[in-house]
Amino acid sequence: MMFWLLLLGIFGIFTYYIVQRSVVGITRTPVWMLWVVMMIPAFVMTGWILLNGEAPIPAVLLLGPFLVCPLLYWFLIHWGRRTNVVADAPTETPAAALAQAPTAAPKPPLRPIDRQEEAALHTCFPWSIFYLQNIEYRPQAVICRGQLRSAPDVAYRTIRENIEAQFGDRFLIVFQEGLNGKPFFALVPNPQAPAKSRNDLPTATKASHRPLVAIALLVATLFTTTLSGAIMTVPAGQTPMLTVGLLQSGLPYGVALMSILGVHELAHYLTARRYQMRVTYPYFIPVPPADFFPIGTFGAFISLRSPMPNRRALFDVGIAGPLAGFVMTLPFLFWGLAHSAATQLTDTSGLLNFSSFNPHASLLLVLCSKLAMGSRLTAASAIDLHPVAVAGCVGVIVTALNLMPVGQLDGGHIIHAMFGQRVGALIGQVARFLALALSFLQQEFLLWAILLFLIPAADEPALNDVSELDSWRDGLGLLALTLLVAIILPVPPVLARLLF
């Protein structure tokens, strides 16, 4: 019971952070009220488990909150929508919100630039590049509409240089597509402008790093994952005794899992730094091992402290982590599977039952298992996973979760970069309901479905959100989505007959 309450608490903190980051600039509805609405499904499920144990949850309690809460959440946001956010232009809202600071009440409208600055602004738009037709003033942005007459990359680079020459680093220049399909420029106050200069830029960048915190979390997570791996080596029915020898037996699992997660986040970090973005070090999240959650960590993350410069950077940063982590996962997965034992497939076998692992629930995992185990694996076999194989399977599951094309997940960044912000948000909405439908076939995906409904479907825009990707990045994105499908879909019967 204590573990469930602890898990609910951590989940609640994570949800509050997401709600606060996503809506504080666009609605006056209290964050705590929106948080309660988003947490209702988790409250209902946790309460049922605490009161009834493993008894099946009624369909009304399972589906009802997922149908009602998103509608109530949407209603509350629009009910308290701020007057300085344009209700009929949702694609422009994120641009204005880039520099919007949390306030208890909306401030009166202010003119971002004066008449003299407006005249200077007109000179920043060459008619052969972007024919400026009108300027709209919002409390936190200047919207410049017109006709695009050159390549998006050329237009953004030229106009950004002209505006920076006139106004310095006072504004962030955002280039987005409007609801009518025509691109527009938005000048948003730069929140870093007062402390940002050529001389103190390294200091500002360094301020986003907390190396001691990152190292402490790294060491703590290495201990919890090693302890988890050690517990996996203890035979069933025996009580583990914490000794140096026991910890040494769990070290291969801890090192393997930390390597997979670390490479994933390090790829994000290095790619972001290549685009000269401010980003924190990777932070690991340690969790004491428990029967329900035995892997010893909730993963790792980095935090971007500056906006994405363009969709190409958004794509590269988003896809670098899953691909690098997956490449690191494969050697551990194959080695661990080769040292695992086949066992009888039962009703309790599943993707999260590491002592009776069912690889048939995933097309990719059944192919890897067959290659590694050969004739030992049959159609009626489950796998008693070696701890290193557990780390490999966790790496595959983490890759799939990050590739889900929703919001600010890596897959959401990839879809946004490939198809644009609005189409990406639509794909994210569809993906959430598909994940919920998939959870009825495989119960292991139910927690995924809950998480996806708590993540906003729309991703934040890049500064240049109009320029499209090149063909090889589009192909790489489709390859990443194919990898996602191969992980989450079960093996087809025709292929199963060929394999077994």
C-alpha cells in the first residue's frame, strides 16, 4: 500500500509540473484545479487497487474518467482563458507564450513598440523576401503578416538579421504557419535579454548546469539499479541479505541499464549543444526497488533552457536519444537473452513479468529472442530473463515510450518536425486513443495510455517553424516510427508459424 501511495505522489508531482508548464500562460483557471481533473483517473485506479487488490476494475471506472476528464480539462482552460491570448488562433498561442511569465491576474495591454520603432520594423522586411502587409499588436507579441516571396530559410535568416540589427536581442523572432496556411512572423520579448550579452553568455550557459546534483543522482541511481539487479539474482522464496557479494551480482544489470539510459540522454545533450542551445546535464531518477516496480529508476531527463531554433534542430534533438539508446540496447539485449533460460508459457506471462517473460507480445522482441536463443525458444515458451536481458528489455520499452508521437515526447518532436505543429498535434491526439485501445489487448500498455493523456498533444513551436525537413530526415523519421510499431505490436500469426 505504501508503494502505491508513493507512486501516486511521484506521479502527481510529475503531472503538476506538466500542467503548470503547459497552461499557466493561457488561462486564469487555477493550476491546482486543472491538476485535480487530470489526476482523477489515477486517483480512481489507485483507490480501487488499495480497496480491492487485484480484482478487475469495472469498465465504467476504467473508461469513464478517460472520457470525461479531457473534456472537463478543455472546458476549464477555455473558461478561464486569458484576454491576452487569441482564442481563434491556437497556432499563435505558443509563440506568445514563449516569454509569458506566470501572473496572478492579466496585466493591461501594452504596446510592445512605439511609432518610431514601428517605422524601423517596416524596413526589416524586404518586399522581395517577405512582403509585409500589416502589423498586429498583442500584449506580449508583435504579429507581422504578409506574403512569403522566398524560401522559408532565406526569409527567416534575412528578417531575423535585420530585426536583430535594429532591436538587438530584445525579441525572439518566431516564424510560424497561421490557420490560413500563410506563414507569419511574431516578435516575442526575449526573457533572457536583460542578462544576455556577448561577454556573459558563457556564464548564462553555465548557470543551467548543476554538476553536483547530476553526479549525486547518477550515483544514487546506480546504487538503486544495482540493488534491483541483485534482488533479481536471489532465488524465489529466499529473503535477500544486503552484502557486498549480493551487490556485485547486481552490478551487470545496473551498469547495463545506466548505460542505456545515459547514452539516450547524452545523445540529446550533445545534439542540443551542437545547435548551441542551453541545456542541463542528464538527471537520473532513483527509485528503491519494489515488487511492482523492480527496475530501480524512473529513467533520466534533460531540460532545455532555450527554444528550438528550427524544425531541423527539433528533429535532430528528438531522434538522437531514442536511436542512440536503442543501438546501445541491442548488445545487452542479445547477450542477456543468450544467457536466459526458456520456461513454460503461462497465463501470468507478460512483458513486465521478467521471470516469465512473454516475447510474443512484441514483434521486435520475439525476433531478437529467436535469434539469441535459437531452438530453445518455442511457440509455447516464455523466458526467465537474465538481469542483463531485463536491462535490454527495459531499454526497448523506454525506446518505444519515447517514440510515441505525442506532445513533448521524442516522438512528438519528430512528428512535429516532419509534418508541422498542427498536424503533429492531430497525430498526437489519434496516438493517445490508439494507445488506449491497445491497452485492452495488452494490459501492460494501460499505464502508457494514462501517461499519454496527461501530456499535452501539441508541442511547442520552434523559432523557425515553417522550413521543412530534407528527404533523408523524413526517411529517418519514418524508420523511427516503424521501429515503434515493431516494438508495440504483437507478432503476426503468419510470422509466428514461420519462426516456430
